Amino acid sequence: MDKQKVQPSILPGFMELLPQDQLLFNKMLDTIKRTYETYGFIPLDTPTIEKSEILLAKSGGDTEKQIYRFSKGDSDLSLRFDLTVPLARYVAQHYNELIFPFRRYHIGKVFRGEKPQKGRFREFYQCDIDIIGNESLSIINDAEILSIIFSTFKALGFDEFTIRINNRKVLNGFFESLGIENKADALRIIDKLEKIGVPAVTAELKELGLEQGAIDSLLEFIRIKGGNKEVIERLKALKVEGELFQKGLEELEKVCEYVEYFGIPEKNNAIDLTIARGLDYYTGTIYETVLNNHPAIGSVCSGGRYDNLAQNYTDKKLPGVGISIGLTRLFYQLRESGIVQGAKRATPTELLIIPMKGTMDYALDFSTKSREAGIATEVYLNEGKLGKMFGYADKLGIPFVVVVGEDEVRSGVLKLKDMSTGQQQELRVEEIIRAVKG
Amino acid sequence: MDKQKVQPSILPGFMELLPQDQLLFNKMLDTIKRTYETYGFIPLDTPTIEKSEILLAKSGGDTEKQIYRFSKGDSDLSLRFDLTVPLARYVAQHYNELIFPFRRYHIGKVFRGEKPQKGRFREFYQCDIDIIGNESLSIINDAEILSIIFSTFKALGFDEFTIRINNRKVLNGFFESLGIENKADALRIIDKLEKIGVPAVTAELKELGLEQGAIDSLLEFIRIKGGNKEVIERLKALKVEGELFQKGLEELEKVCEYVEYFGIPEKNNAIDLTIARGLDYYTGTIYETVLNNHPAIGSVCSGGRYDNLAQNYTDKKLPGVGISIGLTRLFYQLRESGIVQGAKRATPTELLIIPMKGTMDYALDFSTKSREAGIATEVYLNEGKLGKMFGYADKLGIPFVVVVGEDEVRSGVLKLKDMSTGQQQELRVEEIIRAVKG
């Protein structure tokens, strides 16, 4: 290679796809988008670059470390690291111009300068929906969010998945009743139950200062399993004192009731008292979604209910509920684990028209008609032998090819070749258009 | 406002839309995307952040000044300032895995830290297509690009627009024949003809060192107007010596010939010998597109032919031809000049279902059916008076509303209200779905 050339490459931790995979990725993205829209969510697009003071208004340690922050002129700029903070800023800023409940979806890239590791990306797509209420927001919205998760994964072609729900008030209320102060640490330890077993978990909880009685109650609590109704009954039977627990239980029961009305099969949703998610942010319902046959992938869609979206920017009380699908990571994992296979097609083209000597005018006119009928159509415009042209169609996975020779132009009858079967049909232009549209 | 609150705002020079405008913007973007795909272009998505050494491999003064460049860890990073440099890097990097001619489209945001001014943005969408050949690429591709511009602006709802074409070989060949060395300066002066008039232009060209004979020839040349055939004939009649001019004239003639075969009306395209575009980059056909009734907007879609896409990254010769639509700026100008009116709708929702007391289960089941039929459907899930709920539908511009009371549940007959006419129809669920789908 020439000394002056720069070696073409991208940075580690960034995803770039070849055409086949890009088409698959886009299909997933379009499916998510279409599903979100059938629920009446409004598309939103906010700047990739925002003021650092906005994005870091409520900063945690990790956020501050991971954020891409830089200056240009006098400005202190940052790339957004999620779509929720920009939403909070947007709703606070445009509060008077928005209609509440404000239902928005946002599909866009976010940026986190994490240490690169397999399956983690520094630039990735998030597909978010949130419903924001003004002062209040009915619990039925929490059930609707579950319905949207269900519809989205069904539309993506999945059948064996479980949407796990829990309620932070139930968790916190129960912990309070046991006098556990360090809820975050206790939950982290409990999370390891499957891995390290009861004795090790018990030991760690003791180190945290819990008494044996509290530990037993805790282990009993998180072992409550069964159908939603059964879990609710067993939670009631615990007779936990305290308003918080009771309020949470009531919410959980309502969500389960409404979820039935949405027609979500029992097998696709389950109360799971062990899920907790980002402890500071959520205040009610929380969601995680797992692919039953691929638990190693972890949660593919998570979210929850929060009391106050935009408290860093406004005094208005704006409760909401939302979820996020990390599409870049999900796509990577589906491809890696073979759940999504590589596509045969590397182009949207459905019909390739190959003109022979002297028939370019006919071929171009044909292509215009075919496109007007909505068919993605290409004319082979360059020099080359017929074999090379068919090779082009074959390598790209174009399903149909027509060769336009002088005889064909004269007779008006052309040979349509189905590239998957190799079969040819003699058809007129209008018939070809009908056949390809199928 | 609380002292701890951060005033919600975005940086100057960034676009953010309210729901009505966002829906309009997305409709334009989808139209462009769909049109590009009917020509068989492959979608591509490259990282927003690239290595600075890649993006600045061939840097000009403005690029270097405008680019958002920063470091994270050891890496020297930059935000892409166009979609062409990433394309060049991509094609060089994945050369062995791509099928040529490589036809790709890319719709994405690019970033330029320009001084903010009305109608200029620091973060904006570009909608690009390029056709990249391996070693060679037929001139017919240049005509196809013109066909794509035509189809795109027709699909966007425009009728009165002109795609101006020129050929850099014709320009350069003619300049060479006059012995003009400083072509860029000469073109810049000529560009001002309409503004400052012949005497002033003559004076400036003299300062540049041109003799009166050359100036007269130049002015005669750029005044050549008429139908494409007429312009070609007049260019031939100039009898300019030199291979470059003759090659360019031949290309221009071919493009015009093939453009006819694509069925593009004469009124929508015209040779314009005064357009030049980025002098260093293009080597053949060049395009600009103007809205006839709004010349002040300038070119809304530009591009051209280049000999060597990726010379900074590879020794492979990769000629190409492409165009770009700067959608953010175009949208802004169309809205400012009133060509695009604000939308009535602020949501994709087509049907709002309002449940009364005790009918939520029926309403939710109805909404699932309606969504399965492809209708964007919302159920009003929150508390409130009926008037408030109709107000919600009205403010968002939702076209149809159904109220579900206990009587309606019992009889199975519901009242569908058309919000634009105020008329109501008594219909069953399946009939409502048919009526809303229209």
C-alpha cells in the first residue's frame, strides 16, 4: 500500500454492518418503529449533541466517566448517553406546547465511552417509548407498556419470551418491613442466589447486618413463584404491614388484571419478585424481558415507572412509564447466537433488468414502469458479459431477472427468470410486474 | 424556578421539532428513503464517531475548522462532517466483501461546528446516494442519478423544479482552450454575473489577467441557453480544440440522451453551463436542483461524478457518481417560506377509543383488534371528563373517536365520530375498523 494511504478502519467498540446484515438490522428497526406507531406514539428526534450542564444535571459516577464531553468555542458539549435525559429536557422545555399524556417514541443512537468488550458498544441504537403524564398517570398505562413489549417481540418473530414484572413499592415496602436499610446491597446479593446458592447468600446477608429471621423472610419472599394470581395471593398472605407495600401490591394486581384485557398470553408474562433494576430511578412497576431459550442474553427490553421525569429542569410533576430496547446489542447477540441467520439478500432490489445491445431505451422505460408499480428495480447499466450480470444478481440475492434482447423488444414478450428456482416464464411487461409483485 | 433547576434549552444551531413538524419531517425522510430503495440502493449506516486520521485524511481548511474533534482515552476522535468520507473509508475497508457496482444510500446526521446563522445547522440530516464502480462506471449511471433526483422531488410533491446539469470536463476543457489557469477564481467571478452585471465582471476578469478576447468567449459560452439539444449543438459549433472538452461534450450528450429514455420531462432538467460546484472533487457530470418558484432557497439537491472515491485509503480505482439532499436545511426553508404548511396532526394515532366506567376491558380488547388491522390506535387510559378526552383528540388532530359506554358494550353497536366533520355513524367493531382504514 502507498505510504500516503491511511489504513481504513473504525474505532473499537463501534458497530458497522455489511449490506446483508444491515438489511436485517433495518428490518428489525422498522418493525419496532411500526409497532410503536400502532400504539399512537409520536416520533421524536432530539440533538445528538447537548449542553453538558443539561446532560449532567443529575450525574452519577459512571455517566460522568463514560460521557463523550468536549468543547467547541465557548461551549461545553456532550453526546447524549441515553434518550431519557433528552426527553426530560424536551418535555420541560416545551411543556406548554405539548399535549398530555405525552406519548413519544424515539429511535436513535446514544454514546457511552465504556471500556470495549465483546457485545458492548460505545455507539448504539436505543428504541424507547415513554408515556408522560401531567401531575398524574393511571396505572393502566403500565399494563399498556407491557402490551407494547408483547406486540413488539411478537412482530419481531419471537414466541418464547417472558416479560417479567415487579413493583419497586412491593420490594421497598417488604425490605422496610424487615428493617433492611441497605436495599441496594441486599438486592445485589440476592441476585447471585442461582449462582452461589443459599449458604453463601445467607453468609453475605449476615455480613450486611441482617438477622437470620430477616434473611429467612427475604429468601421466602423471593422464592414466591407461580401464575400471577397465585403470586398476588401469596404476597397478600404475607400480611406485610406498611402503606408502601400495600400500594405496590395494589398496583401489581391492577397491572396483571389489565394485562389480561390486552389479550397477552399467560406464558408471555410473569411476576418476578427478584428483578429490581436501577434502584434510584424507578418508583413502581418494573419490566425485564428474556428470551426463554436464550437466558444468557439477559434482558432484551427493560424499563419501568417513575414519579418525576424532569425534576432537574422543572417544578412540574411529570410521572411516566417507559421502556427501552438496546437494538445494537440485541442484534449483535441474536447474530452471534445464531438466532438470527445471515440474510440471503444484500440489496432491496427485487427485479434486475439486463439490456442487450441496442435495447437500453426499452429497458429504462420498463424500469420506470416497474418502479411506479412499487417494485425496487435496477437496470444493469454497465458493460460486461451476460454471465457477469447474472453473477451480480446472484451474489446480491436479487430474486428476479429479465433479459431484454432485440427479439424481446420486437415481440413484447420477455423471459422472467426466478433466480431461486431457475425457472423462466415468457411474459409481457405488465405480467412481469404482476408476477414480481406476487 | 427552584435554584437547583437547570434551565432546559438546546445549543444554538441545532434543530429540534415539535410533534406536528416532526411528523412532516419524517414523512419527507420516509419518502426519500422509499424512492432511493425503489432504485435498488442498499441502506448503509456507519459510525457517527470515527478516527480523526480517517476523517481528516484529506482535510481542507474549512473542514478542519468546523469538525467536532475530541479525545477519549488515547483516541483522537471526530464526528463525521459528511457521509462521503465514511463511504470512501467503508468501500476501501470492505472492498473484498462488496459487490460492484456498489449502490448505497445513507440517511444520517452529520456535524459541522459552523458559526450559527439563520438556516444553517451544526447537526443536520444528509440523504445521500452513490453508485461506486470498480475501475469503471458507465456514463448511463449519471443519467440514472438524474432520474432519481426527478423521482424523489416528484414523490415529495414538487412539480416546478429544474435539475441543472453540467460537465466539469466541458468547463475545464473550455477554460483550458482560452488559456485560463485560475479556473476557480474565474468561475467565482462569473457566478456574480447576474448580481453585478457585465462591466463589473469584465473588470474583475481583467484583473485576473484575462484578455478581452478570452473574456468575450467566456461570456458567450456561459450565455448559451436553450433546450438540451440546442445547447449541445451550440457547444459543438464552438469548435473548441482539446480532448478534455470533446470528452465532456460527449458525456453531456449521452446523459441527455439517456435522460429521455428514463421519461424525465424536458421542463424538469436543463443543461446549465454556469454551475460548477466544489471544484476539486468532481470530474464529470455535476447536478444542482432548484425549485423554480423559490430560487432564493438555492440548490436543494446537488452532486456529481468523481474519478476516485477512496484514493486516501486504497490504491483501487473507484469512480462514482452521487447526490446529497440536506434535509434539515431543506425542511427549515420549506417551512420558513410557507411552501410546507404546519400539519394538523400531532400524532400518528388514527383512532381514539374512550372507555366509560366499567368498559375498560372491552375497550382494550377492541384496541388490540384495531391494531392488528394496522390502525394506529389509542385507548384513553386516564381519568378525566369526556370533554377533556375529546379535547385531547382534537388538539392532537386524531381523525376518529369512539366512545364505549355500557349500552354500547351490550348492543355491540358503537358511535364512530369523524372529528373533521363532526358526523357520527353507528357501527359494529369490524365496521369501524373498515371505516377508519378507509
